Amino acid sequence: MSKSPKKKRDTCAALYSAGIQCSMPTVDGPLWCPRHNEERLKLYANYKAHHALLDTLVDNPACSDVTTILGCTALPLLKEWNDCLRLKYNLLTRCIEARVYFSERFFGNDMDFGHKAFWESLVKKRAEAERFLYYVETRAYQLILQAQNALWVLDRDPDAHDSGDCSGYEDESLGRDASFHSIESDRDAAIDDPLEAVLREKSKEFLEKIRYHDERLEVIYAYVRRGIFTEPALMFLSQSYDSVMALLNDDNLDLVTLEKIWNAVKTLCVHDIRDAVDDVLRVNREGDYVMVLGGKVFKETSGEEWPLHAWGHMMAIYHCYSCLRTACKTMDEVIAMTRFALFSETALSQSCIKYEYGFDGAKELILAGFIPSDIPLSSPRHSIICTDSGSQSFGPMWEETKRNLSLYGSLSLNDAKAQAFVNGCIRHPDLMVMLRKGADGRVIRSRPVVWTSRKRHARSRSALASVPWEKTRDVVRCEDDDLEEAQPSGWNHEKIADCLMVVLVDSGEGNMGDFVRKLLEIWCQVYHVKDKKELYCALETTFVEAGELEQCTCGRHEITFTPSITQGDVMNAYESLWGTPPPPWLVENPNRFRLATDSF
């Protein structure tokens, strides 16, 4: 190792990760305080021990030849080669990190040429071991899939969906500086190799992240399987475990493997999460699949209609409304997903697409099934200005403008109440409507001209009143193509054309808040209720009684939950929630599921 500076100091020269010196008092003139001096010695001793073990390793020529590896047909032999290469890779990594840590924290990173050359040789050897590991894991991956007749996994396009970065998971660094502590606060604590402490801390972080949302056990298991089954190294590793929890509870997993598992899970896109939920909830268990950690990962989605609570599973993992919309294939799914977000009051990011607006009644308007493209703030509805009409005219020209408020939105073609709502809008004296049922439907207008603004002109302000609005030709009208703006964004950011598209124009008085209240009154008429509170209650009660919502928040029902204490209750609750019989481990220990959900 590099020689330490010979200059004597009164304070410790050890550096924190930010480059700040410890500055604690030294004892008997060394460069380090007692704690850091012992850490330095333990770090060096462990480095020497790992290096000695590395020197005793005997390379297997067979697992260092790409042709031999790719031609191997025996999975046990590949596992033996993988264990050998993995051990070598981990020892090299430990030696490399110890040298870097030692030089940066204790010697100011002043490595001379010889030490740098040796460190670079270790890096080169690790890269070589990593290369052979890749071929061993890839070949094992092929054999595992071939044995299950699941080679279709290899044909998946990893870039088919943009994973984005809206899930809410953070990309953190190595974690807290576990090696540098205050002597006063840790006077009686056992001093450990600082690198060991950092690695343990990081492993703990990964395990905590991977076990996130444990209240939704089966969905999370399917979610982890989705992260593993496309990664050759992790798929190879999974053959040694019979369940997801068996893998995640293995305290012997090295940091590299834990980080690989976490990265595989973290980078899943919203479409993968939808597939994971479908793996659990689907009634039809037939079709192509691959077994991963005791569960099926299906090639194709079931296409079955989801219960409302299924969207809660997705929101527990992915926290961006705009991204969740890209997983919706139909208008009904957009409505269901948005309803769950509003009923459950789930706080989702609304970076591009919104579902919450600041207008009174907007929430109930959307819950009823009207999905607006936007609800903008009001603009001035009336204005009069005087303009200079140019040198060819005789004097100024007065211009009066009348503007209407408009909303673009969509509803379900499968909801009879949606058609009743549109009919109510057509009958309303203040509203003009333009609509189309589906992409191939004809455009229907409630009036010959559905207009958003019009102007009339006169030589004087007083003369404007004598110009009939009906005769003015300066009119901005709604065209057929405007209905495309009413289509909601859905799967892969594509527009969903199979819906009831509407443009609603308010030619009456008032601002946007008044417009929203007019539409809300029409929904109340459709549902035969008096006001928005009763409308909310009518909408929510349907899902509460169906067991799709966990609680009723409308204030008209008291829902009491009693923890399940008998095996039969747990079994029935599981089958009701997931639509499948409970697994054997739950039958043996029904309290395991109850306690996991009680912690939420």
C-alpha cells in the first residue's frame, strides 16, 4: 500500500466521503485518531485476507473458454462454473474497493505508479471474469427456458416500452458513511472494517427497497418475478430458490447480486407492472408461461376486465398518473383507474395529465365518467375594443367579441348513463354539443353551428347593439377535427378513439366554475340525486357494496372492519380478493397473511 505521510499532526487526517478531515485529536503523535487508526488496520488486514484467498483460487480452463461454455448442455456444470467465476469476481471486487477506500480515506488518493498499475491489473482481471460470467449465465438462461418450452422470452423487445423515471424510486448512492462516527457517540461500540460496514448498510437498503409494499404480497411477488425472468444472471440464480421470499430472505446474497435484483425491479416500466398484476388476477391460467420462483410469468395478458381494486395495486408501485394512463387500453380502463385514484385519494404525480382540478364539483364530474382533456381557467367572455381600420376607412371601427367556454372530454360507449348525460347537455338551454361515437361514428351537433366566439362590428360603440349577432360572419366554430382533442391519451401515449367524444360549449353566463356546476347538475339528474354529495355517495356506494373499495367516505355508511381470526375467514378473503384458491403456505399459516396486511 502507499506510504502514509510522515508529517506529524495533532488532529486525525482521515477523510469523510465528502473530503472533509476528521480532525479529532490524535494520540502519541500518529496521523489518525484511535478509532480511525483501528479501522485502517482492520481494513488493511481484511484486504490482505481476501487477496490471499484470491491467490489460492485455481482457474478452471473450461469456464474460461467461450466456445466450451456456449456448447455446454448440462445445467449443473454451468452452475459449478458460475459459482467459481462468481467467487473470483467477488474477491477481485472486494480487493479493488478496499484499495480505493484505503487510499481515498486515509492517504488522500496519492497512489504511485506501481500501485496504480497493480490496481488496474485487478480491474482487468475482474472485467475478464465478468465477461465469462455473462456467457455462463446466458447459456444457463437458454437451457432453463428451453426446458420449459419458453424460448419466447428471448424474443421480447426490452425497449418496447419506455420505462421513464416516474415510479417514485430514488437512485441513491452507497448510503450513509458507515465507517466514520463520532468517538463520543460510539465509544463503546465494536470497531469494524469500515468497508464491511458500508457493504452491510447497502445490502440492508436494497433488501428494504425490494420488500416495499409487502401488504400486496402476491402482486409484489409477481412484480419481482417480472424483473427476474428477463435477466439471465437472475434467472440462473432463481433456480436455487422455490419462492420469491426465499430469495429475498437469503442473507448470504452478495451486494452485487442484491443490487442487480433491485435494478431489475426498479427499471420495470408501468406495462411490466400491469402484466404482473394480470399474472395474479387473471382467471384463465392457461397459455404460454415460464415458471419463476414458484409462480407463472405469462407470455400474453389475459385481456380480462379488471376489478376496480386492481388499479390500487398498480398505484402502490407506480406513482405517476400520466404513466399509469399509458397502461390503459380502453376508455373504461381510463375511467376505472381515475375513479380509484379519486375515491382512494391516492397522491399521484400529475406531470403531464391531470385528474384533479381546483373547481368545485370537478371531482364528482370525473367520478361520474366524464374525462376532460383539461379544465382551463376562465377567459373574458365579452369585450369591446376600438380599432383603426386603416387609411381606406372613414374613422375608427368598433369591435365587440362574445366568447363561450368550452370543454373537451370523453365518456364510455358502454355506459348507458353516459348517453343520458350527453342527452341532458343537448337539452340544456345554455349548452351546445358536438359529439361522435367511436372513430367511425358520424359527427352530431345539437345546433347547426357550434361556436366558441363571434364578433360584430360598427362605426360607433352605440351602433354595435343594432347589429344582429345571428348575421355576423366573423365566427369561430367547432370543426369535426376538434373532436380528436377530446380523445383521451392511453396505451403507449396513443389516443383512444373507441369512446364517446364530446365538445361541450357554454353560451350562457358565468365562469368556468359555473360551467362545471351546470354539468354536475345534469349528472345529478341522471342519477336522480339532489346535489354533489348525494352523487358522490351514489357513485361510491356501488363499489363499496361490491367490495372494491376498502372504506366508504361519503358519510352515509359506517363500514366496520374486524381483523380475521379464523382460518375460514382468511381463506374466503383471499379467494375473494385474488379470485384464486389460497396457496399452500397460507392454508398452513393463515395468520401470516393477516399480520402482513395489518402492518399497512
